[in-house]
Amino acid sequence: MPAFKTLDDLDLSGKRVLVRADLNVPVADGKVTDATRIERLVPTIREIIKVDGKAIILSHFGRPKGKVDPEFSLEMVVPAVADATGHPVGFIATDWTDVSQARQAIDEAPPGSILVLENTRFHPGEEQNDPELAARMAELGDIFVNDAFSAAHRAHASTEAIARLLPSAAGRAMQAELLALEQGLGNPERPVIAIVGGAKVSTKLDLLGNLINKVDALVIGGAMANTFLHAGGLGVGKSLAEKDLAETANEIRDKAEAVHCAIILPIDATVAWHFEADAPHRYYGVDAMDPEGMILDVGPGSIERIKGAIDEAKTVVWNGPLGAFEMHPFDHGTVEIAQYVAARTKAGKVVSVAGGGDTVSALAHAGVKDQFTYVSTAGGAFLEWMEGKPLPGVEALKG
């Protein structure tokens, strides 16, 4: 049983249900260009309206800095919500300093309506987790449902304070995310291997510190790996590396050794002399690096070594690419390993959980975004969960 309530624990019939969504989606020329987050919201909305509840959607959008700014109005997202749900969707131009008109519009809407309220960040109290603003929001509903895991790491009025004022539960997307994450790191099937890539060790110190206590093996790739190679006394040429963090990298390796977590670093690399697509390149062992070259991807020996580690795993958790995946041919390591994990997942050999902005892009680039057990669209929230930090929006649903 999950430690949080779900829609199964609430009577939604005829109720005004405030749904915290994440409608902070990319928009160009007034149109939504990627509706993934909206599509994940659909099961929750449908469950509410099929029992004549009113689905009243709360969300932030962009960074209007606590002021009303038409450029960040959620009205432009309404057509995409209507497309995704297959139902008409109303928009309520909400004044967050006085919600009486919004309340009247909600009360007058027929049962089974879908309504989108104005950007919660049009009021400074949203990001301050202001109890008075949360109380005004709570006036608009009978029940609160949080279906925005991607905003769960923020203690804001519409994610945290409001959950303490109304009967609250996780929506279906939030529920799926939390169960997948529990499967990935909370109570995973072992052995567990984590693949962590990206540019900087400095942004992932908490992550690495938490993972070495949770996983059996940790693959480090991307430019992060260069910092570890340098710390181990190997030359990295002109590669991106945080050389001032050498001592920190060695501390992480020592701690990992103490808790029997294997650290898997590249043994060879794809090296180029210019940072551009299709630049001339060749493979070098990491112990024989050209001082003029830069490492832009893992090499073929490293790929085989990582595959071998994946073969032994029952659970794979992934955050960050293994190389400069935006540029051919330096996407090869990321694509090859992503496709390998997808194939092992399809064969029922591993549970695979991935997340973080670059990771989702990398898996989409490899053509396997839909072939992992679960891919989180949450950036910061996924990272903070991997760091072992409590997420205020989730904690508020417990109890």
C-alpha cells in the first residue's frame, strides 16, 4: 500500500475537485508544442468528470514573478487541454486576491465540467507558500488532488499549503510516478545499477552521495567522468573537467568502496579536436589520451563494459547522457546503451526508470522514450528524489 492517498480513497461524485497540474508546457506562437504533461493528466480528469465532479485545474506557467502578466496567461493552454481530454474546457480569469467571482463561475458550471484557473504565480503568495492564498484556493474546491509530480519539490501554496486544508490525494499521474520511483530506488529488485551522466560533478554531488548508499553499481559518464579520470591521475587533454573537484571525486570513490558500490568509469573514449558535429575523431584508451584532444563520448570498450554491468542488474536508474549526445557521432554511447536497456526491459530482464530533462531528450533521440519501464518528465523533482530529499508536495499527501 502506498503511504499516500489516491483517487480510490476519495468520493469524487458531484464534487468540486481542485487538480494541481503542471501546465508549464512549451509554447510557441501561442500554441503548445509538447503536450506530454497535459496528456498524463487525462486519466485523472476523466475519473472526476465521469462521476459528475468538476475538474478545476490549478497550475503555474513560466515566471511572472508574482504579478499579473498576460504573456504568462494559462488561457493559451486551454485548447491543448481540450484536445487531450476530448471535452470542452472553460477558462476562469482568476483574481487571486479575491476569488469570489471565480467561485461563482465554478458554482454555475454544469456537473462534469473541466475548468482551468489563471496562473497561480500571478500572486506573490504562491511561491511563498502563503497560507492565506492557499485558503482562498481551498474555497474553490471540496477536494484537492495533486497530479503534478514535476512541481512536488516546491513548497508552494498550490502544492503544499492547500493539501493541508482539504481532503487530499495523489492523481493518477502522480501515483504512477511515485510507484515507479519506489520500484527504482525505494524498494528495488537487486542488483541495482545507476547510470549518471551530464557535464558537471558539482551539480550532482548530493545525487552521487545518495546513490552510492542505494545502488550496487554506479556508471559515471559524460564530462562528469572526466573529473573522476583526472582525479585518478589520468590525462584528459582539453576535455571539459572540474579539476578543482578532484579531491571530492576521490572521496566519493572511497565512500563507494566502503559500502561495496562498484564505480564504473570509462576505459576508453571517443576523442575529437573540435567541438562540432561530425568532427574528425578516434578512440583512445583513457590511459593514453592525446593532450590536445577532448573526450566527447565513451568508447566501444566502455560501451561493452556498461552492457556487461546491465546484464547483471535487475533494476536500472538513469539520469544524464554519456556523451555530447546532441552531436553525431558523439551520441553513439548514449544511444547504444539506451537501446540496450530498452531491449533488456522489453525482455523482462530489468525494471528501468529514467528522468531529468537531458535524459528524456536523449532517450527520445535514441527512439526508446516509450520503451523504459518509466520515464519521468520531472526535472528538478526527479533529481531531488534521486538525491534522497523529501518532496514537500508529496509529504503533504501523507498521513
